[in-house]
Amino acid sequence: MKIQINKGEIKRIIESFKKENEDLGKIIYPILEKYELEKKEVLEICQIGKFVHKIDTNIRITDKPKPPSPDFIIEYKNELIGLEHTQVLTEDASRYFKIKTLLAYAEKEFEKKYPNTNVYAQISIQNDELNYKQSEKAQLAEEIVDMVHSKLQEMEFDLPEYITQIKTSKHSKVSFSYKEENWQAGYLSKERLQEEVLKKETKISKYKTSEKKLSEYWLVLLIGSLSSVSYELNESVDYTIKSEFERVYLMLDFDAKVIRIA
């Protein structure tokens, strides 16, 4: 059976996507241009930009101050609001980030050793666990760099015991990606959620000592980042809570779904 394609609907979706990107750019570019930020901080701004875009595109991110101020200052209805945000992670999150840190380091070393060679490398680690000492980091990174280059050049090489697979493809830049073998995340419990909120509430008194005169304090909790150390939303759980924050939001990082829970 021949599928009828609604060209008008496809055009509407494309135009909607363009408009969303345009609006998101208006939210995040002013703050990105204001500071020289590290990769992690740029990611945080993009996350909060998506959050702002979802709840009200008229909100503006005005500042990204240092402690004891909140992570962000936003302007909403002519009021300045302190916005704190955090990822809710599992107890074994260090396992995941140790591998991510190594691959990020190897990525930079690849750029030094093989300049003008761009590649996207997807790397899987045995049992999703790699315990290494800091003194071993440089040697491991060099091994990974040479294996990625050999794979890209279609040269034969042996994988070490700690790596199960390396896939490469041509790319516009150098990018090393960690592919978890067991990436499925568990569901977020209300108890784990409340634990994270209580931890963040201890900062509110410090916020009030900063030079920023803020009318309210909001908290954004991120889950659903497509890794085993994040959490998935349980649709059957009522996450509504009481908090010292004027507003608390739960946001799914991957699809930017936002739920107000306080």
C-alpha cells in the first residue's frame, strides 16, 4: 500500500523546528557571548535555555554568577529570580564520569597528535567500568588515541581487554563518544527526588547573603540524560512536594519535558 505523504504537515513541522531553534538562540546566545565558558558550563546554559523555552520564551537569562549566588539569574515579569539547577544521579555516577573524563582527555590528545584529522569515535568499555589510577590516565589516553587513528585508517590492531568496540566515521571535528553497553536507567523514586531537593534547600540562606537582590528562588532538577547513571520518569508516581524554593521543576534532559512539582 502506498503511503500518502502530507507535504503541508511536513512543511509545518520543519517551520516549527526552525522557529524553536530561533527562539532558543535568542535565549542562550546573549549569555554565551557574555562570558568565556567551559564546555560543561555551555551545556548547562543549553539545558536551562531549553527549560526557559518550554515554560515561557519571554524569560531571559541575565547572569551566570559565582557562588554563593544561584547558578543562574533570570528575569521574569520584571523580577530577578535565582535559578539553581542540578542533575539527579545514581550513587555509582562516578563510574560513568571517570570513563567520560578519560575519553575527553583522549579527545584533546588526539587533536595534538593528529592535527587536521577529524573523526567521530564511539567507544564501548568492558562491563561499563574502568578503574584506573590518575598516574595511568595519560598512557590509557595515548592507547585510545592510537587505536582510534588506526581504526579510522582501516589498519589492523588488537583491542585491549578493557575496550569491547571502537567505531569511527569522518566528522567535522574530533569527537569521542562513550557508548554504554548497559545504558538503561532506573526510575526516579519520590524519596530520591526529595533527598536532592533537601540538599539544595540548604543553599537558600547563602543565596540571600549575596549581592544579588532576588525576589524568588527556583530549582530545576534534570533527569533522563540517556545514561545508566541518570533516572527515568515514572509516569505512575506523583512527584509533587513542598519546598522552600518558590518553584521546583523536574525536567527530562533528552526531550526537554518539564513538570512543575512545587
